[in-house]
Amino acid sequence: MWGYLSEFWNAIVSVGDYSVAWFQSVGNAVAGAIGGLFEDLTHHFYDIFYIIRWFLSNLGDMFVIAFTPLIWVFNFIRGFFVSATSSLEELGILIPEMTILSPNVLAFFDAFPYFSLLLSGIAGALGLLVLLFIVKKIIHI
């Protein structure tokens, strides 16, 4: 192996009078060119993967934005029906003794005919107005 390399070196040196520094500079130039070729190639691959990542990220954001109003409506309707059909104990709401009305206050409210029905109607109308407001906002989105 060393004999072949010495013959190769002698053939190069016999062509002209070149110094070792000149051969080192040529070797460095060739190594730099090869390194630059691979760096340029990897840079282009990186750009391609970067564009693909950017596109998929924006596509995911578009899906999130598109389905957010539907998720809001679904959660509102589900929560409404769960809370409307459950008792306070099932919902985990404990009524402390201090919120129970005194007999005088209950007698005052019982003096109005159909007071509980009137309260239910007012609450239903307010709930309907809130629901119409939400639907109106969704339509304008």
C-alpha cells in the first residue's frame, strides 16, 4: 500500500514543483466543495420538511377554529340537558340551612297565586333569550 502511495506521490511531484502547502490547500478546497454540496443538499431537505410542518400545523389550527363553535354548542346543550334533568343532590349541590327561607318569606310568596309557575315561566323566557342570543352570535361568525 505504501509503495503505491509513494509512486502516486512521485508521479504528482514529477509534473511540477508544488509545495506541500499547495497540495493541502487543494485538498481543503476539494473537502470544502464536497462539504458545501452536502450542506446545501441537507439545507434543501430541511426547507422541504419545514414547509410540510408549517402546512400541517396551519391545517390543524384551521380544524380547531372550524370546530370550536360546534364544540361550544354541543357542550352547552349537553350541560343544559344534564342540569335540567338532574336533581340538586345528583349535581352535587348541597343547600345549606341558611339559604332556606323563613316561614314569613314563604308565606309572602305563597300569597301570590301561581308564583312558582310564574317564576318557571320567567326563567324559561330568559333561558330562551340567552339561547337565541347564542344562536344569533353563531350565525354571524
